[in-house]
Amino acid sequence: MELILPTIFLIVTYWMGGLKPDLVAFLLTWLVILGYVLVSQGLGLALGAAIMDAKQASTVAAVTMLAFVLTGGYYVHKVPACMAWIKYISTTFYCYRLLTRIQYGDGRKSHTCWVAIMVVETGLIASFLKRM
């Protein structure tokens, strides 16, 4: 379900949102979204395993993800200097940059680079799922 629901959501909203009408761009967007979902889920599971109290784990996970989203660059552009370092450990920052490059990149040259990155990412995800 972790992969099916984002896939259905993306299929509907990608074409309704008027994003780049290119199959390669759609597939790259799909891979980035699925990677983001899996990484975020893994972070939540790791925090839940590290903090054995359910209330504390839920609070820490919510605050961590909120900090990642706020410093990722989409909602807030001018982050205070004391918090600027958080964006470099934020998965939201990198996914937002990837999605922006996919939609507004410089054409086929960037597609080749991002296809290679997605193939590596997909291989890492597949090897992780095999171990489970």
C-alpha cells in the first residue's frame, strides 16, 4: 500500500496539474516520489525503533519531518542561518530539487543523467526490499 497509493495519486495529479507531458519525465517523477516515500517510511521506522515510547517516537518523528519539509525549500525560501544546515540532511530538499530538474531541466541531456540516478536508486531500493 505504501507504493500503490502514491502511484495512484501521481497518475491522477500529474496529468491534471499540466506538468511536462513526457513519458520519461512522468516515470522519473514517479521514481522520485516512490523513493521519497520509502526513505521517509524508513526514517519513521528507524526513529520508532530507536525510541521505544510510542508518544515520544511520534513526537520526534513529526518534529523531524516538519523541520525537513520547512527547510526543504518549497515552503520557506529564507531559512534562518542557525537552521540552514538542516536542509542538507533533509530528504525533502533533494527530492524537491530532483522534481524541479525533471520538470524544468534543459531537455534530453538532463534526462540521461537523471535516468542513471534513478536506475541506481531503484537498484538500491530493490536490494533493500530483497533483504526484508
